[in-house]
Amino acid sequence: MHIHCALGIPCPYEQVYHALKVESCSVPTDRGTVAISLEEDVLMVEVETEDVSSLRASLNTWLRLVNEAIEVAHLLSESEHI
């Protein structure tokens, strides 16, 4: 079975895309793939896996990575305005 999930996450920081793109190219598993793209201010994360367990693990990992990267970018942008 092939499972495909695409998420669009609002993200006004292009740096987040560049940081995560590097990570998406080095995913160390043969159970799935991840593709990252940036469309306007929306970060697209597309995950393909062979089973539901892999999908859950991949989504948990990528949602956590995206969240942390956006938080860091936000903090950095605020510190530039001080």
C-alpha cells in the first residue's frame, strides 16, 4: 500500500524552507520519502510511506522540525527589530 500525505503550513520565513530542504534530502529510511517546497508563504511538506505506522512517525518528525524551525526564525526576526 502506498500512502501520500501533503500538508500546507503557513510560513513567512524562506530560511525555514532552505533549512528543511537540506534535511529532506538526507532522510535515512527506505520506508518513505519527504519532499519540501515553498509556495508563496506556504511550506508544503509531502510524505509518502508504505504503511500507516511510518506515516505517523514521519509526520510527527516533520511537524516537530517545522514547528521548531519556524519558532527559531520568528525569534531571530524579532531580535533584529530590537
